[in-house]
Amino acid sequence: MSTAALKLPTAKDLIRAITFDTDNGKIWLNEQRMLLVDASEMAQLKADLIATLGTDRAKLFLMRFGYQAGMKDAEVSRQLRPHMSPQKAFLAGPQMHNIRGMVKVEPVELSFNINNGDYYGVFNWYDSYEAGVYPKDAQGRSLDDGACWTLLGYASGYTSYFMGRKIIYQEVACTAKGDPCCRIVGKPAEEWGGLTDIERAMMPDSVQDELAALRNELVRLRSNQPLRADPEFKIFNAIGESKAFRQAYSLLASAAASKVTVLLQGETGAGKEAFARSLHAGSERADGPFVAINCACIPPELIEAELFGVEKGAYTGAHQSRQGKFERAHGGTIFLDEVVELSPRAQAALLRVLQENEYERVGDHKTRRIDVRVVTATNEDLQQAVEAGKFRADLYYRLNVFPIRIPPLRERKEDIPLLVSHFLEKFCGVYKKHIPGISDRGMEMLQQYDWPGNIRELENVIERGVILTDQNRHIASSSLFPDREETPFLAEGFDAAGKIQIQRNHNAQWQSWLSQLLQTDFALETFEQDLIRHALHASQGNVSEAARKLGLTRPALAYRMKKMEEEN
């Protein structure tokens, strides 16, 4: 393939995807948050890494850093260019290198077939920011190989994601060694005939393993409570690091070591049952049963039978004797959620259990002894329920021995990334998908939302996101909140000529939006192309669905897409 055939297409579509939210201190490339970093700072970081870690480890560290950045940009390029030819879509990677100010890229040779995985590419790099500082190791010795470690990792990560297989680049020439330009060659990993530096960079690092182990130990020491081996308790401990969570957890850990009755207070979906399970798992009763019951889900006339059991013939339909929840929890823990919904008779029976450790089945006069720890929960104020005559005062005092308030998710938003990782792992396993994470814009929306449904709502949102997202893609904000309009967003972007573009979302009033739009350097053709790209992105590349969103027929949209490709 000739060099002329490899001329880079226009980068206007990529530049238009960059927005500057100056009011909130953010730069966006589509849904990916970007940073403007001084090149000299990156050079100093590289020098410090070499001095601290040594040349080999610093090289692998920066290659791994670049590899992940390349994979992210490959995902974005697929979203921005769903209608373009595979070659033009692929060349978004070299163009992003240019736009980011990393290096000027010149394609020399490129041949690939996504279907069978064949790939061969040669690119020249000019004015590499990495090669501008001649790297030396900790002893001051000059390096013999190339200097563009981050850029090399970026190219490998980008191409590997795009091709769906491991493609590795090697730097065969570098200006840091005196060559006229830097040159890289890329091909499938197995064709290099040995383990490459990029592959070594992606292998587990002993330093990383040590840091992870030290972090886990720090978490354990902070809790000031030895953790049991029960996996539920470990999971519980791993998904909360905020101050509000640690305060509640500290009380939970103290209660776990005793037999005290615990009252969990918190909003619906805040994780009261998870706390109760963790309390049980961290106690001496962990080997016994854990029985949970939602008192609000059982009719008042049946609640006593459910809790304490029933004797045969006690009432119509009681054809045989059966155990209640308390008997099943003997030797373990019973969790009574929404305890405020108990009937007056059930409240009296529960009070007897707490005071005397004994109960009677419905329709029976035989007293039975029970050894069970009672954990209750409510999202209502029990004291107000007492004042309203809905709940017994003596039972309230027995339950309120050790109250623990579970903070709502809006008070522990710094835990959201940890919770998201936990739920991602869970639902990727359920739906047999690999989802690397949430887009930067999506994560910001998760942290800005107030979560009236708390952790249960977050879990449902992540499950929906996993279902709606394709393999190996980050979950976009539109997949997290498909029925909700985007958070109002105003940003200033710049086109290739440096002219300001004002972008607003659908929340603005229509006439006001049109008026503001025409006050800018407006071009109808550009606006139409942007709208088509947005519709294609929102439709995950489905042309028929995008046509419906735009009010066009599929052939009419296909014609416009073909025209756009020819112009670009």
C-alpha cells in the first residue's frame, strides 16, 4: 500500500469531540476525561522513575501506562467513527497521537484484516516528546534502544484493542540514538519470535504485588478488628473506605464480638441486610444459620406463624406442624427487616424471646427454648412509631441497645468506585462478559447522582449497564441512565481554526437554544454531520435505529453517511 494511500483523513471529527468544561475544570474526549500536562513535567517524571526504579522497571511502567491509554482511545475512536471504513477508523489512533501533542505520525505501510487478525504496520514519528530528552539509567549510562516507551505502549494498546488480538510494536529507529526520525514496526506478538518488552510490561509486577499486599494490610489495621475468613465479611470490608462507612463498620466490628441485640437504621437500599450478614459472619455464630425475613412482606395474620412456627390444626389450612424462622435460626442469627411492621401480638412474642429466650408456636402451649441473636432493621424512626402508638415502648428499648446508623450512599460517594468495581465483577460473571470499566463521564454522573434508592439502585444501574454494553467496551453514561436526560452540561470546544464552539444538551429550551446556536460561527453542514455522528453513537452504530432518531429513512441516512466519508 503506497504512502499516498495512507494519507491521514481529516481530524475534524476527533477535534469536535473534545470539549472544555472550564467552569468545572474538566476536558472531555467524548466520555473520556483528559488532562493538559506540560511536556517537561512528563520528561521529569520519566527521569525520576529511572532514578527511583531503574531503567528496566521504569521502561515497563511507562509502556504499561501508554498501553492502557491506547486502549482507551481505541474504544473512543470506534464510537466516533462507526460509519467510516476500517482504515479511516483505525487511523484515528495516529491522529490522536498528533492531537494530544505527543508526536507527529506519518504512516509508511499499513495492511490489516480484522476478520483473520493479519496485521502489519510501519509508522514514522517526528518530534517525539519522549525522544526529546535523552534517557539515562540510574548510573548515568546512555540507553542503547529506543526512548519512546509511553508512545510505543500507546500504539500497541490501541492496535491490540482495534484488532481484537495482541499486536506489538518495536521501535527500530529513534532520534534519541541519532536516527533522523523514530520508526516503529507493528505485527502480531507471536511473529516477533520471543517475549517483547510490551508483553513483559503487561505481566504482573512484583512491586505492584507488594504494594497491593501492603494496602490490604493497611485496610485490616485501620479496622482495628481481626477479620474472619468468611468471604462475605471480606467482601463487605473491601467495598467501603469512606469516613461514614468506616464509622458504621467500626461499630459493627465491636458488636460482632458480643451477643448484643443490634438495631440497624438506614434508608431503603442502604445495605442493612449486607451489614447484618457481615455482623453474623464476623461473630462466633458464623458457623450457625443466618435467617433473614422482611416483616413488611408478610400479612399481619401470618407473621406469628412465620416467625415462631405453627402446630397442626392451629387454624384452617394448618395441615401439619412446621418450624418458624426463629427455630431455623437456632444457634445463629435472625435478621428482622422492617421490624416496625410487626403486629402487636408478634411484638409481644418478640419481646418474650429477647427477655426470656423462649417462645411458643402458634396453636401450641409448649414453651421452647431458643439460642439466637436478633438483629433488626427499619427505615422508619422507631421512637416516633412508639409515640404514635404503632410500636411497643418496652420492645423499642430492648431493640435499641446497640443502634448502628447505615449511611445513605449520598453520604459516602467516595465509595462509589469501589462499589462499582464490586458490582461489575459480579455481573460480568453473571452475563459472561468482559467490561473493563465505566467511562469517565459515566463515573462522574454516578458520583453526581443523589441515589434515592442507595446501593440497591446503584447495583441495578450497573447491571443494566453491563447488559447494554458490548464486550470489551467501557459502560457509557447513556447505558447507565437510558431513561434519564443527561446532566446539564455547557462546554466550550475549539475547531481546527481555533474558533469557539458552544455545545448544549437537550435540556435547554428549544428557541433559546436555536438563538444561542446562531450567535456562534454556525455552519449547517457541520451541524448536520455532528448530529448524524451523535445519533450513530447513541444507537451503538445501528444505522436503522439512528435513522429513526433523526426522522430519516435508512437509505437517506446511508446516503448522507457516504457523502460524509467522501468529504473526510
